[in-house]
Amino acid sequence: MAYQDRNTVVSILVNLAVSAFVILRLLEMNASGLFDGPDAVNNWARLVIWLIPLGVVGTIIGTVLFNIGFAIITNESKPSFVVDERDKLFERRGSLAIITFAGAGFVSAVIALALGASALVGFNIVYFGMALGALAADFVKFASYRRGY
């Protein structure tokens, strides 16, 4: 398994964990009434602001631990950090997935707002469009590495 491939696996796992955390936290916040008043969007924004460092730190820790574990199990001494044209192609494919899902999330949010949804619903649609885009990008890159082209 190539170094980039391992990092993609870690990114998928961290993305799924953060998304599960977000869903559980949103349900908890909704049940406690934090989204009922005029500060609903502010409470939502505070949650999202904490997700950024959580995702970054989770990805860094996960990548380091996964690569150390992989090196111990496979007895591979040093990973190759060489990036070639194929790696760049896979990265572009992933970027296209992010753009597609994020764009679809934005358009969906605008449509929902035009149909009378609250700003909180619109922000959630945009957020999950971006989260799905990041997850789709990782799956596209992983599938590309598995196929080899």
C-alpha cells in the first residue's frame, strides 16, 4: 500500500468519525433546545469552528499512528514520498468530487432557503455537502489507486 493510499484511508476514517460526531452533536444540541432561539445559527457556528481543529488534529494523529503501525506490521523501513503524474491525476479527480458535492450542496441550500427553510437548515446543507465532497474525494482517490489509473 503506497504512502498516499494509506493517507487516503486515514482521511476516510477521520472524515467518517468527524461526520458521526457532528450528527450526534447536532441531534444533542437540537434536543437540548439550542436551536430554538435567535442564537441558533451562532450555536451551530461555534460547533463548526471546533470541528476544523478537531479534523486537522485527528488527521495528523491518525496518519502518524497508521503509518507507524503499517511500518511495524509490514517491516517497511521508509515510505516513498515521490509524487508522479498519476498521483496528481488522482488528486485532480478528488478535487472534482469536492467541487461537485460542495456546489450541489450550495445550490441545494439556496433552493431550500428560497422554499422557506431556516438559515440553520441552509448552513447544514452546505456543511454536509462539503463533508460529502471531502469523503467522495477520498473514495475517488482510493478507488483510483486500487484501479491503478
